[in-house]
Amino acid sequence: MLTKSMALEFAQLNSHIRVNCICPGMVPGTNLVQGITPQLVDKATAMMATRNILKHRMIEPADVAHGVLFLSSPLSEMITGQALVIDQGFCST
């Protein structure tokens, strides 16, 4: 809701500032995942195995960077107040 609220605030100012956020899934090798206990990683892995997600490979930092690059580019100039979920479809199932 913070993203949507900020997008509305800037839109009222006739600003060209767009506000979006990136919501990444679990990205192996990152500091956040390295801080998780092995038991929790195992539980998350088991849960992901039961979901209907894109399983051909794990999310990589470059996948998240591609989303950031898209939202930073002119290709997304009409997108504001949105959350781009990059999680292999995990939250969709």
C-alpha cells in the first residue's frame, strides 16, 4: 500500500516520478537467504515442490535485476503504483 500511496501522491503533483516496487521470491546465494536456518530452507523447498511453479531453475539475482531494468526503462512509462512479483509464480498458486 505504501507504493500505491506514494504513486498517487506524486501523480497529484503532476510529477513524472513513478513509484513501483519489486517483490522477489527466494533467491539462493543472497544475504537474506543465507541468514535462514537450514531447516526453514528445507521446509520452503518442500513447499515449492508441491506448487505449480516454473521449476526449470531457481531465481537468480539477474532475474530480479531484469525486473528493475524494465521498470527503470521507458518501456514502463505508464506503470506506477505496482508491485512486480518475481517469484516463479509461487504466490500465484
